[in-house]
Amino acid sequence: MTPRTVDLKSRRARRGASLWLALGFVAALAILSFVHPTTHAQRTAAATDSRPRRVSTTQQQQPRPTPAPTPAPQLQTPPVRATPTPAASPSAGEDPGQEVDPDEIVKVDTSLVNLNVRVIDRANRPVNDVKQDEFKVFEDGVPQQIFSFTRAEVPISYGLVVDNSGSMKTQLEKVIDATRTIIDQNKTGDETFLQRFVSSDEISILQDFTANKEDLFDAMDKMHTEGGQTAVLDAVYLAAEHVGQHKKGDPLNDKRRRALILVTDGEDRSSYYKQAQLFDFLRENDVQIYVIGFVNELETERGIIRKSSKDKAVNLLNKLATETGGRAFYPTSLAELPSIADEITRDLRTQYVVSYSPTNKRRDGTFRKVNVRIEDAGKRDKRIAITRPGYTAPRGGGDNAAPAAAPARTNSTSSKQP
């Protein structure tokens, strides 16, 4: 055998050995994969887990709850004991078995506009001898015919609305003295309720309508000042609503005069009702407002644009008085309170009641301007009629329906400035 032949066989042998070695390595890998089949999958999962995960779209952000609307203030009244109403006995000559027809139409004359008119001279002294033919009434500039006229003294239903906020702390004793002086002058038939107020959620009646002075004096002991955002507008709104509804609809009691006596520093900080809402309401209700304003301790400095606290308070209190035919007083000392109480009660008792049926019969909800003048009486001092500047006509019932009884007013010139 030649050397070339031996070398060729040696190479073939080495190639065969390499081939078998390679096949053995492949077989070993196959066996390892069979024994540990998840090794690669685990490495893939680990690589996948290292990636940032996406937030699930099913977990949506919850919407923010809508805040509930602020509730309107409510007048807190003392509990009233229920008194059983005795059964009505049949009148003489009345058939006890007769039934009332529920469909029967009862007609009530509500066409008259009643005006409570106070007449003064240039010195602000009351004038008590004005005759019917000296009164001249105009509605929207149109002369009106007076239907009835009286100067008789009528009972008064009024509320004492007393500010008990912290800003009145140093004035509370004066306030109690003023209210006692006013109540002391109540006469037979007069009825009074006592209301304290602080913030919108703290407006309460300490004593409801009563003719008993001692009950009212006892209720004053419950008055105390406390902190809170003073709500003058809310207190007046609820008090006017309360006194306006008292015995309303009773023909014998509708002639009584209804009034509020507001004792406050006039600084309204946070009321639910706005001024426009309050004065719209007052135009539809026959309630006069008299004000005793303790404004002297309010801030008097004013900014470039904004009015001072005192100016804002005086403007509000004057408007409450003039828009309702009342008066505003600003005492500077305790000694003035008895005379102020005298003037308020005198004004309430020495007013004329003038009624007319308006020529404008439309129920269109519009505001009707009313002006009352006193005819010139020769050389006598000029006499000024003070009443409401108008009323709001009711809505509905047809163009020919007459408006319900409502007061009218002209601007008062009798407010005493601080």
C-alpha cells in the first residue's frame, strides 16, 4: 500500500469521527430539550415581564360628584301645641242637614288697591286732618277714583327682627332696650312676633305672634350674639313672608297694618337671596319696614372703587325703608331710643287708608307706578304723602280681571341719616 493511499484512509477516518461527534452533540441537545421543555419559554416570559405594562382600560376614573345646590333658608319656628277645634254648631234658622255645594262659586272682590298713606309737613311732623277730597291718586300717571277713605286707628301686626350676629355684641343691650320700649306701646288688638337672626341657617322666631307683652319680654332673654356670616337680606325676606301671611284672607283682619321693625347694623355678608329678589318680593306684599340702624361702629374708610362698610349698610337700610313706605333711624345714643320708638308707633297708627279700583284691569304681571299727592291747602305748609311707589299686578285671569289688592308707594323723604 502506498503512502498516498494510507494518508487518504486516515483523512476519511477523521471525517467519520467528526461526523459522529457532531451527531452525538445534536442528540445530546435534543435529549436536554426533552428533559427541560420550558427553559426557553421561561426565558421569553422573563424578557416579556420586564416590559412596562399598560393600565387596563376597564378601570375608568370616577367622575367628581356635583355639589348639591345651596338650600333656601328656612324660618325656624317654635313648636305649637295643637288645640282641638270645636265643631261648629248650626246657626239659628239653619238646617243642620243642609250640605255645602263644593262646586259653588264664591265671588270675592279683590279689585281694590289699598294704600297706607302717611302725611307729614316739611318738618316731618304728622298731619292728621287731611280730607278725602284732598287726596289725589295716580297710577302710571292716570288719575284714579278713590273708592274708600279712612283715618280710623287699626290694629298692627308687626315683627321685631333683631340682629344677633357677632358685630352687634356691644350693641345688644341697646337693642333689647329699644325693643322693650316699642313693645311697651302696644295697644289692644296689636300682635307682635320676635325673630333673631345671625347667618342664613340661623334665623329663628323666639316668640310667634302674641298680644302678651310678658311672653315677648321673656323671649328677649333668649337673645344672644354669636359668630356667623350675617344674612340681613334673608332675615328680612323670611320675616316679610311670615308677617304677610298672618291672618291673610280674613276680610276682618286684612285691614290691619303689617310691618317689620328691623334692628341691625345693616352689614350683610352672606345671604341666599339677592337684593333684586328681596325687593321684587317686597313689591308684591303689603309690609312696611322700619329700621333702627346701629351703623356707627362700621368701617368708614372707602377704597378707590368699593364703598365703605358703613356706606353700604346705610344704602341698604334706606332702600328697605323707602321701598316699603317706612322710615330709617340711626341712633347715636341710648337716650334717643324712646323717641324713636314713639315715632315708629305713631307713624303706624296715624296713617290714612286710601283704596281705589285701578282703571288698568290687565293681569299682566307688570309693575304699576303709584303716586299720591295732597292738594294745596292755600297758605298751609306743604304736605307730603308717603306710601309705596307702586305694586306688581298679578298674572292670569284674563285682561279684564281686576288685580288683587296690593299696596302702592312713593319715595319717603323722612329717613333720618346717620
